[in-house]
Amino acid sequence: MLRFEAVRKETTVLDTRAGGARKVIPSEVRRDPLTGRTARICHFMELKWQMPDFAKMIEGTQSWCPFCRERVLQVTPQFPPEILAEGRLTRGDMVLFPNLAPYDALSAVATFGDRHFTPMTEFTPAQVAQAFGLAQEFFRRLDAAGHPESAYHVVNWNHMPPAGSSLIHSHLQVFASAHAPNLLAQELEAAARHHAAGGRVFWDELLEHERAEGARYLGSRGRAHFLQSFAPLGVAGDVLAIVEGVSATLELTDADLLALGEGLCAAMKAYDSLGVYAFNMNFFTGRSGDRHARFHLLFSPRTFFNQALGATDVGALRNLYNESICMAYPEEIAERLRPFFAG
């Protein structure tokens, strides 16, 4: 049985601005129903930010960008023939090549094409599906070759500098590894225990609950279902996508990739309406044959605690305790986002 635990707390202060009147400020500590990771729902700031001057932000960056058309094939590296016979993979104007700052032994970058700057509202589902498909092709090559690192097939997306991107030009981080990243490993271990204890897949139960309960469920596209996380990692909530019947990245079909693209584009438009222009996105995958796993991804908007000062949304609690803070109730965030997933 799934448990959605939330400890409600109150802080009482004497508000000097209101003549010393007593003021009660609520907060919550929520526990993730799979891993037990805790998240704090607090601060309760308005979910509204000001867009920056994009022209000023990107000014001059195109003149040296290594991912733009005039440089990408001249300055980016190539894989050795035992990894990829042609050195790089291409799909339309998208290019996949080795990462010069690799996260693992098999680490690649995939560009979103020739366009230097793409606002969140101007990505298309077909474009996202094409980029994911290019990563999928790389993973399939590694798997067919029987490479020992071809176990977990991961795609990360850092869009714009507030999300940790050092380049304006949109791109994906693509890597295969025999070692699952920390939170993914914790999820898979917890999901295996859940499956062994009750014979059911945690993610199937979670989806059943969220669709029936409705407060955090956003909508579906094909086999992909989108919802707000109960215990989010991001300060403005997370959009969680779960793909029915799929355990691992290599099991995703072209239709699944397009469905994920449709949901992600809806999420981007929704958060853009709040003044958010940056995000992180990660694949969470099992290995092929993991019966306890379900492929899912997290889309987490990135912004500021103080936009005027450029104060990052990652402070000591998140960076050193790995304790996340969300500035609004996920159920209220879902209400704001749900119209963008309609239809």
C-alpha cells in the first residue's frame, strides 16, 4: 500500500509590519512514497517571475558557440571506430558526438540542431522526439555491440544558465553506464523491495492512485502520463512523466518519444506562463528486463529565490543535505499547469 506522508507544521511570529500581530506561517515536510526522501513545502512565494532580456543574455555567444552549424563538425570530437564507426551520429540538423567533459566512459552530447537560442515555447514535440530518437540510436548501437557499460541509458537536459547549462545552444547530455546515478539507484532499489513485498510495480500503483485521486494528475499522451510530484525536487514543483508498460529506455517506441515530447512541450509552455525560462530534465530508467522498473522522467523548472540578485534556487539545504524546498503546494501548482495538458 502506498503511503503519502505529510507532517504539517506551523511557525508563529509577531509581525512588526502589522503592529506586532501574531502571524501563523504553515509548512509541510513530505516523504516521497517510494524512497522516503523528504521535501519541504514552504516559503509560499507567488509563482511568478520576470523574464530576462534574452537579447542581452545571448549577445555575442553565437560568435564562438561550438554547436552552431558553421563549427559543430569542425570543433567537436568523434568517437573511435570501435564505439561508433562514423565517429558522430546525425539526424537532420542534429548531431551527437563525444562529451569532452564526460560523466562516464560512454558520454555524449546531442545538439537540438542549428538554431542557437530556442525559447521554451518554441520547441516542438517532433523536435524533442527527434532529439530523443538520436540518443536512442546511440544507445541501440552500444547495446548491439554488447558494450559492458550499456546498462542504464540516461538523457539529461539542462536548458539555459539557471539550470546549469554553460551554453545557450540547446543540447542534451547522453550517457550509458553500468553505474546508475545516485537517486536513480535509490529508486530502483526501493522499487525492487516494493515489488518483492507485494508483487506489484510501484509506478503502476502510483499511476493508479494519482489518476483516481486527481489532485496532482495533469493528463496523458499515448502511454505517457504526466503529474506533479508529491515530494518535488524543484522550487516550483516537478512534472513527472511515467510511461505505461516500459521498464527501460531502449523499450521506448517512436510513439512514446513523441508522446513525451508533447507532454514536455506542454510543461514548457505552462512554466513559461509563470515567467520560468530554464529547466532540468532527466531520464529515470531500469535495465532491460527489470520487472520492478518503469521508465519515467522528471522535468524540473529552475529559477531564483531572489531574481534581482540572481540568488540561485539551490541553497545549503538542497546542496549539502539533499533536502528539497518547494515554494507552493504541488496540488496548487497542478491546477495552474493542468489547462496546458488539456485535449
